[in-house]
Amino acid sequence: MTHPSDRLSAYVDGTLSKGEAAEVAAHLAECAACRETVTDLRAVRQLVRAATVPDPPPELLPRLLRSVGTATPRPPGPVPWTLIAAGFTLAAVLLARVPFVPAAAPPLDELRAYGRLAARVPLVELGTASFVSTAQVEEEEAGR
């Protein structure tokens, strides 16, 4: 026999679905130990509901405010080396994750030379030759 121990509190609180509540109720009809647990849970629930929260003494707030106002802040101590090392480690990890970006594109003269070479050898570098020749045409048109 499996006891629904994990659902007894929810059963007492009335938060189970109808099907789950029916299963627990059927089990309670046969199991005296679980019925006793449910009785105890209901008693605790009633005690908690009947409990009152005491009012704080009227001098508590002024006393707290005085203690906060007189507190002296501690001067900052030396930074532990572990924090400094952790900061450098974090910076290194973040920098390692940044993709490398070249500082500048290759000069246009190098691209032109490569385009001429590719134009002499047909179909070897057709895409590069096409790109460079288009760039040369645009540059010549802009210069007119």
C-alpha cells in the first residue's frame, strides 16, 4: 500500500484536483495512519489561524532609528587578491570570446593586382575577378 504522504497537506488545504482528492479520500477510508496525519494537519492549521501576531513595543521604532543613525560605516579594507584575479580572469574569458576582426581591409591595389592575375587565368578565380573589375569600373565612373 502506497501512502499519499506528499499529498496529505494539499488535501487538507483543499488544493488537490477532484480526482486526486478522491484518491486520497479513498486511501484515508482504509488507512488509520494517514487519517491520524490528516487530523494532526487540520489541528496545526487551526492553531496557525488562531495565532495572533503581537504588536511591537512602541519604543522599538525610535530605538532602531537611533541605532541606524549612530552606526559608523567601516572603512573599506584592502581588496582581496582573489577578487582581482577573478576580475582579470573574467576579462580574459570575455576577450577570448570576441571574434577577431582585421584592422583594415586589404588595399585596393592588392585586389586589383589579384584581379588582373585571375583575369589572365580564366575560370580559376572568376568570382574575385568579377568583384575587382566591378570595383574598378565603379571607381573609374566616380572619377569622371
